[in-house]
Amino acid sequence: MGDVIISHIIHRNFFNSKSYDTKNNDKSTNESIVDNVDNDENHASNLMNWIIPSTSVNQRMRRIEEILDSIPYFFSSMLDDNNLQRRLLVQLGDCLLISCPKLNEEINPESNWYLVVLEANGTVEKVRVAYRDKTFKIWNDKNTTIHQYIEMRSLKTIERPWSIIPEQLTKKMPNILHHAYPINDAIFPLGKFLQKTLNIDQKRWIPVIEMSVSNCSINELKCLIIEARKRRRFGSIRIWRLWGICHYSPESVSLVLEDITYGSLADFIRTSPRPQDQQCKFAMQIVDGLRNLEKYGFIHSRLSIDVCLLTYNYNVKIAIYGLTPGELYPTYVDLDDIDQCRWLPPECLPNSDITPIPYNTSGMIYTYGIILWSMFHGGALPFEDEPAENIRSRRYRIQNPLYIEPELVPNEIRNVILSCCSEDIAIRGRLKSIKIYLRNYSPSAT
């Protein structure tokens, strides 16, 4: 119903409904933090339970994910920046397995992976890999499995790191620039950031960001490590993902995350006016990231423009880790934090007569609309000059929606903002339909 409504509403530019429809609320929430340490042998099954919905329709997908999880040289889309591939492939015959870039012209339901190989003259060959007969085979040779191909050519597989020792983390390389748009440390109270170099071995390295976890008990660190292990391959190219965990001591642990090339999207937007086509690209990438989270029932309880980061080729990644003290990712909404309340929908705010509705997927859609409003208004804070009581007031927020400057916001983006920020939850639609609408509006913004 939501998809039909949002499509109808967007195309007719009609957003005047003033009623709530709580029946359509998405009830999914983040899984709770476990209190016992998982055994290593249970890791694969625990991971599969997290990332693959348990339905018969997805049995093939589940089998694929189980195989991929057993391949130590599978990097998923962690190497979509080609510079990273070249830093890992340094000797003749080096190889690794990656997911195909998600470009419309390259998507093939039977061949979604490349075996990337460094060839004789320094060129990089991408050999298509397909899932056939319950295993991975070379695309143009149905009888050769990927393992047979590697053995036949005497290739050397480069394994993806996870358990990282302190000696592997060294200072940032001089050719890796400092963030031009600094990330606000206050947004990430779990720990402190440092740009570092992750040395895979003596010849191979990649830039990373180390988050040194602070103010956690040993038990909290154990829970954090369990959660991190489950998310070893969680996310997409639009999510700021984990490379691994570094143990300095039982009381000292760091998260090792993907490098962020430029820094804060909010700071980038606020520095100077940006072209509308670039902002539309950001809009598409953010909804793509949120759609990925939605697929796995992950509710981003600290969603705002401040968790959107700018990386290689001016692409956006959404931060989900380190946003609350003592836990890997946020598991609750803090109504005492006025800066968080700015981004929350009215139904989630306190009211003397009505219990606040839990923040859910519909709430994330509302927040996405506010992020778009902020982005197209120079990174402005929503309700910036309002007193705290107004920002937290459900009635005030309903009666005083944010004004959209027509000179700054294209009509198509305005439609999305109005739909997402509607008081009527049904009108907000779904992230999938918003993503399709934006892709049709701006096909190049992917």
C-alpha cells in the first residue's frame, strides 16, 4: 500500500494529509546485544542467521553466502576503489575475489563476482565467476571451479584481514591526505579516530581508520567484539564497514574501519554551494544505504546528516558504528538529546497524552527527508533557532514544518522531502519506492 501511495502522491504533488496510520509501522528492530561469547565454530551460522532472512525463497542465496563466507580471499565490495586493488595485487599471480560493481549495465544474476588477477605486464584481469551446480565456477568454462582455476594457474590468493595485531597498524602514509572536511569526533563517543595504515604483509597495505574504543569494561568489550564479528561482511558500498578488530590487551581494543577519503558530508556541503546534480547523487546514495539496512531489519537510531561521510570519488557512506558509548551501534533513541530530537519524526517525540511510537523504518524515512532538506539548504540544522521545548514538542513540529526554498530545491527532490516528512506515516511510502523514484529522476546519480 505504501508504495502505491508514495508513487501516487509524488506524481500528483499532493501532500496535505494530517492523519496517522500506525497500522503500517515497520516493527523491525536491531537485534539485542548478546551476553555470552560465541564459539568460533558457530561464527558462520550466526552470521548467516543475521544477514539472510530464513525463507525458502532465499535458500539459494543462503547457500551462496555460506560459500562466500568460507572463502578467505573474498573481499565483497570492500575494494570498489580500484586504488585499493592495486595496493593488494603487487606480485605476478596475486589474486582475490570481489563482487561486481553494482552498475546497471553490469548486473548479471548468474555472474556477480570477479576473480581479480595481476598478470605478467602489470595489467589487472577480471575473470568472471558464476554460481553453478552449487559451487563457484569460471563464467566462460562451465567445468572449471574457481579453486581449480587458481590451482591450475598457480595463483596466490590474498586473504582479507580480520583479526589484526597491533604491529600491523602503523602511521598514515604520507601520500594519504588528511580529511579536507574533518569528521566531528563528538558524533562518535565510542572512541577516538586516527587515520592509519593496515599492513597486510611487508608488501601490501591499505589506508584505514582506527577507532580506539574507550571507557568500556571488559564485559562490554566482549559484547562489542561479538557484535563486530557478526558484521564482518555486513553492509554495502554505501555503509562505512569494518575491516577488522585489533586487540592491544583485554582492556584495549580498536575497530579498524574503511578509509574515508574526504571526511564529513555536512562539512563539505556547508563549505560552499554544491551543484544540484551532485546533491542528487548524494540523495540517491544515502537512500541506497538505508535500503540496504532495511533489508536486514537494521534500524539506524542515530541517523542524521552528521553520520554521512564522503569517501573516494565523492561517494557517500553512512556510519553505523561508534555512535553511542559502550556499544558497537546504537540500540535506542535518546529523547534527552536535543540534537537527536531535531531529526526524529513527531510520532517518536514525547507527548503528555500519547506514548511515543518506537523509532522504526518509517522513522528512518522521515529522517531521510530531513537529511535531504538539510543537504539542499547548505547543511542547515533543522529547527536550528528554535528552543528545546519546541524541538521536542510533537504538536509544534506538526504545526510548523520546515520551509523548503524553491530556488534551492528541485521540484522532484521537494516531492520526496514532503512525502518523507508527512505526518501521515502511510504517505511516507518505502525506501525501495523512494530509491526507484530518485533513480528514474536522475539515472546518473548512482
